[in-house]
Amino acid sequence: MTASPPSTARQAFYDEIRKFSMTPLWESLSTLVPHTPNSPCVPARWRWDDVLPFIEQAGTLISAEEAVRRVLVLENPALPGKASITQSLYAGLQLILPGEVAPAHRHVQSALRFIVHGRGAYTAVDGERTTMLPGDFIITPGWTWHDHGNEGVDGQSEPVVWLDGLDIPMIRFFDAGFEEKSAALSQRVSRPEGNALARYGHNLLPVDYQPTSPTSPLFNYPYARTREVLERLYRDHELDAWHGVKLRYVNPVTGGWPMPTLATFMQFLPAGFAGKPFRSTDGAVYSVVEGRGRVIVDGQSMAFGPKDHFVVPSWKTFTLHADEDAVLFSFSDRPVQSALNILREEKLDA
Ligand code: 1HN
């Protein structure tokens, strides 16, 4: 890849033009325009058993209110200091303890929440609260007011941990980030819980409904429903040799992705599943909901179990294997790559 070092005359020339903020393209052309994608990111896994004690410790060191968001960022080991799990994606694990509030704010970045552990926290988005239950996929659209709290459910209160997925690196890339803090700690509730699900979650829409944003107005996709569909389709033999039973979440208004920048998926791998190799240009972050198995990325095997997280970088060939019935949530930057017409994927047969 790298050619021989430049001659003394050329190097002197490069040093000279450097002072005028110029650089020779021919020394970096093959890196700038790679023959095939060559992600600097590495496959990585965060075991729940390793992570949980640190999350608990963070809970003793700082409150949700002081932290604003008490999150341990999942950083790609090859991108230290970048708060990125891939070049385009941010992921973190957020903790909210019973009685705590994470104050209201809004920002251009879109966020997804995937509930990993505990029941009874809520998130409020633009005046509507939704209770978070494990396996729920919840959306905070860009520039919507949001705050979180933990008041418990069914008289029980426990620490709640969720995966945050955001498009932070993309927004940073475009230098397009804005943020605003609310004067109120928690926003005023203006609609009853379940209103969005009633309006948008039943293959019906209010007759005069006009979308006001590209993001799905359905902001909680409950796990109970998702799980039932996976089970049903598995019974109906809809198993893909690469993906098992894999579904994409949709915006019910458009049939497109629920979020403009992030794609989300849920898949079921039956016990004994040994997937065929797959690669795509959208690297993906996985949250394991149920079951144990392995992901093998470029020959590197990573075992996974419930509440573990792992990342598969762009264009790395990988296979999924399940020792037990397994359910995996994942997200990627697929909507952006599709919009730019650069998405490529390959189901390999080897
Ligand atoms: C944010 O607003 C949340 O609202 C979580 O819970 C993680 C990471 C970076 C910037 C904003 C939240 C975030 C974030």
C-alpha cells in the first residue's frame, strides 16, 4: 500500500508547500480512495458482567442530575478519545436510579434508547412520557425536548440501564450541532402515556395526520410486540441463512426507517443456528436481549450472552452463531448510506 519514501527533493518540496497549507495528493491517493473499505475500527465486545460493576460505581460517584446524562461511552478501542463506536456512530450505557431525573434538553442529534436492564424508568419526548421496559426501542427525534426519570412501575423501583445510540459523529462531521437546555428540570406532560402508540401503532393514522418530521411519530416500539412477531415468523419457517429471522423497524407513516440517520433491527437466531458469512458497508452495534452465541468477525470469535454489546465494523465479514435461542437488537447508519447511494452488502456462500 505505502509506496517507498519520497526522494529528498520531493520531501523538501512537500515541506515547503506545507508552510502554505498544501500537500501532494499523490502521496495519499490510495488511502483517500481505497480499493475496498478499510475501516480503522476493530470488532469489540462489552460483556455485561464486566460493565455492570462500573455502571453501579458510576451511580455512587455522580447523580444523574449533576452528570446531566450519566453514561459510560462504549468507545471503539481503535478510536480512543473519539466517543465513537464506529466512525459514524455513538453508543453508551446510561444509568438512572430510582427517584432520579435527567434534566430536559434538546439537541440536533437523534437518539435511540434500547432498554437493557431494569424496569420503570420513563423518558418524556415532546410532552409525552413512555415507560421503559427491557427490550423496548425508544426514539428521541432530533431537536425534541427530552428528559428521563425513574419512578418505578407496579410499586417497584430499580436501577435502569439502557443503550443510547446517537448520530453524534455524523453531526460532528457536518459541524451542525446545536443544543438547548430547558429552564424546567422535567418537561410538562401534555398527552397521556400511550397516546402515540394509539395514534400510530395500529396500522391506522388519525385521518388528517400530516407528518411534521422525517422521524417516526411512534416513539416506543415495545419489546412484547416485537418478540411475538419474531416467534411467529420463526414458526412460519421464515429463517434466512445469513440473518435468521431479521426484521427492520419502520416508521409507520412512510414505511421507511424510523429515524433519518439510524436504522434499527431485531433478529432471532434459533439454538444451533450457524449463519453464513455476511458483510455490508454499514457497521453495526448489537445489544443482546436473549440467549448465548458467538459472532465471528474476520476470524475473531466473540462469545455473547444477555445484555452484552458488540460492534461489527464496516465491510468486515462476519457470521452469527447461536447456542441457545437468541434475540439481537442492532443499529447502524444505513439510512444515510442508502440516501447517499453508497450502501453495499454481500451475502457470501463460503
Ligand atoms: C443525550 O442527550 C442523551 O438524552 C444520552 O439521554 C447520551 C450523548 C451525547 C450527547 C447527548 C440523553 C448523549 C446525549
